[in-house]
Amino acid sequence: MQRSLLLSACVLTCAGFLPLPALSDGTGASAASTPPPQIYHVVTTALCARLHERVRPAVAMILQNDQSIAKSPPLFKKYQRGALTAIGPAYPNGNGAPATSDSVYNHSPETDMALQQMSYLVIPVARNIIAAQTILDDEKLLAPTGSPADDAKLAQIKAQLLETIAFQNASLDLINGFVATQQMGELQHYGEELLSGIQGRDTTLQLQQAKPNQWQDPNTPGLPPNPYAFDPATVPGLAVGYNPLQRIMDGMTWLQVEEQKREGTAGATISAALAECGK
């Protein structure tokens, strides 16, 4: 609406500088016949301005994160398929036969590729979470508007978006935690297959299951704590420790469903507030 009004004002203003239309006798139209230019003023409320300047960018980054996080379940399935078909001596635990479990510690070229693709999701999602929460935590968002009702709407929108971000943060913790744990495990056992050649005897070690690191603090450094921060350890069916890959995938699905519920609630509140801006 605001852009349409500004565009109309620009068109009307520029029209005053166009050449006068020619008459049939070849003379120009009288200047007196041209109506005086009209000046349009765009009037908005503090609520509408903050929805446009602060809420809209935060929502855009949240929606962008939805697309990135949605790429993770297929990658987990790809990793699982690679773990189940891990064979050959090229990997520390390869025994020449397909794996018989969904252990996350079975390795194959497919698991390596899936893990690399998962790592590409981490930084973009983290940056959007940091930027969106920074916008929402800005004191200017909740500065008094002069209308108690509008102040309450902005506070409600902020709370609902922060809760949505908290669930996205938990999804990021699962993705990044899995990637970091697997990469650390690979680094820890890298080169074990070469020990026998170096020492001249068979000292092949069975690949040990690396204990996952503790989950990172969901509060990004430099940001105030998100009051709705969600601990991934409380995801139903998921316990921090030794988990089959399927449980991690189920946890990701549960987080996405819960995040979509909160995102829908926030969307309804924002839509209702935007409806007031068109009046």
C-alpha cells in the first residue's frame, strides 16, 4: 500500500513536467487549463512502520531457514542409506559386507557426501537466526507507540517469533551437533588402517563409537538469552548419547512440526496487525 501511494505520487509529480499537449491548430494548450499539481502525503502508524522495517526482515529470514532446514531430512536419509551399505576395506570398519545396523558410525562415500552437504546448511541458518533475533531484541521494536493496543501487538509478535526461532535453533543444534560429532570421530580415527604397515604387525583397531559432545549452548554469544530457548535433549524419543540415526531423524521431524505450529500462530497475529494498516 505504501509503495503504491509513493509510486502514484511520483507519477503525478512527474506528470507536471511533461510537455503541454498540442491543439489541432498547432498551438500549445494554455497553461491555465492545466490543473495545479497535487501533493500526496503517506501517513502511517508506528505499528505499521515497525512491521515493515523490523518484523518483515525477521520473518523473511525465518522463512529462509525453513527452506534450509527442510533439506536436512533427505540428507539424513541419504546418510542412513550410505551407512547401511558401507562395505569394503577403504573404511576402518569396512568388512567387505553390507552393514547390519543403522549405526551412525558406518562410513561410505555416500555418508561422506551427505555429511558435507549437511555442513553447508549450518552457517546460513546460524547467520539468519543471529540476525533475526538481533532485530527482535532491538529496543526500538518495543518502544512506546502511543497506543497501548499496538504496544501489546508488537510484544505478542516478538514473543511468538522468538519462540519460532527457538525451535529453529534446536533443529540447527541437531544438524550441527551431528555433523561436528561425525567429523570429530573421523578425525580421531583417521589413519588407523595404516598402523599395521608402520609397525609391521596387525594392529588394526576396531572403530570405537565416539561419545557425542555436549550440546552447544543454544544462546548465540553476543545475544541476550532467548526466553523460549529449547533444549534438544527434551525432544521426544531423542536422548543425548548413543542413538540410532533413525531417532535423530524422528527428532528433526518433530521439531519441524512444532516449529510450523508456532510459525502459523505468529503468521496469524502478523496478518491481523497488517490488516489494520490498510484501513
